[in-house]
Amino acid sequence: MKAIVLSIALLNLASAASAQSMKSMPGMANPSAKTGKGVGVITAVDAKAGRVTIKHGPIPAVGWPAMTMSFRAAPALLRGAKSGQPVAFDVRTRGADAEVTALKPR
């Protein structure tokens, strides 16, 4: 029983630490809308859900370091997009919420 309680407490502590680290990331805590341009490689596409995951380099205009991230995108924008494809993209952000607004193969 003590092990279960300890496990739950540690899980809650880890969740709180993760949430705090995202908020402390430059560009993630600021709720104002920003736009930027990025380059990267698509790692996953779900056109039905309107999601694309891109491993991208830094995007200074929105204050982001290089990372792999899932973005919202219009399903029509994702037609022909495939995993492993190098791309250039435009992004609009509001805090941690981000949407790809343009996507071009490189």
C-alpha cells in the first residue's frame, strides 16, 4: 500500500515538474500570438485529425529551440505530406498551441 501511495506521489511530482518546464521554455508561456518560419522533417501525418509532427530546427521568431512537435494543420494542407519528407513551414503560435499555416517540400 505504501509503495502505491509513494508511486502516485512521485508521478504527481513528475507531472508538475514537466508542466513547469514547458512553461519556462522561451515562447511557450507567452499567450500572445506570434508567427515564424521553420524547416524540418515530417515524422508523422494524420490528415483526418489535422495533425502533423515535425522535427524542426530553432524558430527564433517564436522563441523556440530545435525540437520535435505535433502541430495542428488544415487537412487540405497535409495532402501529399509524408513521413521522412524535408519541409519548410510557416507557423502561428499562441503559447504552446501551434498551427502550421503553410507547408512546402524542400
